[in-house]
Amino acid sequence: MIIDGARAADRTSALILRYYAALNRGDIDGMLDCVAEDVVHDINQGARETGKTAYRDYLTRVQRSYREELRDIVVMSIDDGTRAAAEFSVHGVYQATEAGLPPARGQRYTLPGGGFFAIHQGKIARVSHYYNLHERTAQVVRAV
């Protein structure tokens, strides 16, 4: 399939890839440019938050403790472009200590992950990321 931007699914896939490219650069503003003002964020094994301000706060907290790069990204979009999913591998470094975890010393971790998206008017309206939080924690503890 050639992605030329003519199909709604192509535009959605391009949006998701732009979002992940910003994530990999550590570019919070670039990520926020891809989301709606009232974006809904389902935190992995956590609460639901709404709005760009809450999402910025979340991303800032995560970036403080973790440097992550997503690799092997595969994006799947439905024909009308209103829903998408992505599968990837997370390659991360635990760089600042979080409560309940051992001291951060640059421990590395790798695990599979996925994301689900709702798209409205060319922006991400909902984002839900999933990965095995217990496995990430176990890898950080083993690396101490």
C-alpha cells in the first residue's frame, strides 16, 4: 500500500507516526501538537485524565524519570481514520528515582507495548498506552 495522504486512514497513520517521532525526540510540544485540546488519556494501569494541561503534566513527570524510545512501530488505522492502534517495543532508561522503585542509576529495560487512539478532526482525541508495568519494574530492580 502506498500512503499518499488521500485516504483518511493514511492521514491517521501519518498523525500517529508524527506523534511517536516527537515522543522519540523527547519533544513534548510536538506530541501536544498532535492531540486535541480536550484529549482523553488513559494512563497505563492508572486513572483517566482529560485535557492538554493534564497530559503535559503527565508527559513532564514521565520524562523526568524515564527516557524512552519506541522502535519497530506498526500502525493500523481503520478506513475512516477515526480509530488507530500501534504496536511497538519500548527501549528505556530509568534516569530519576520514582517513589516505590529502587534508586535510578541508568537501568535499561525493553518491553513490548501498544497504543490505541481515537481521532477527531485530524487530532488525537483519546490515547491509551499499554505495556507490562510489572515487567518494567522487574527489569529495573534486576538491573540494580
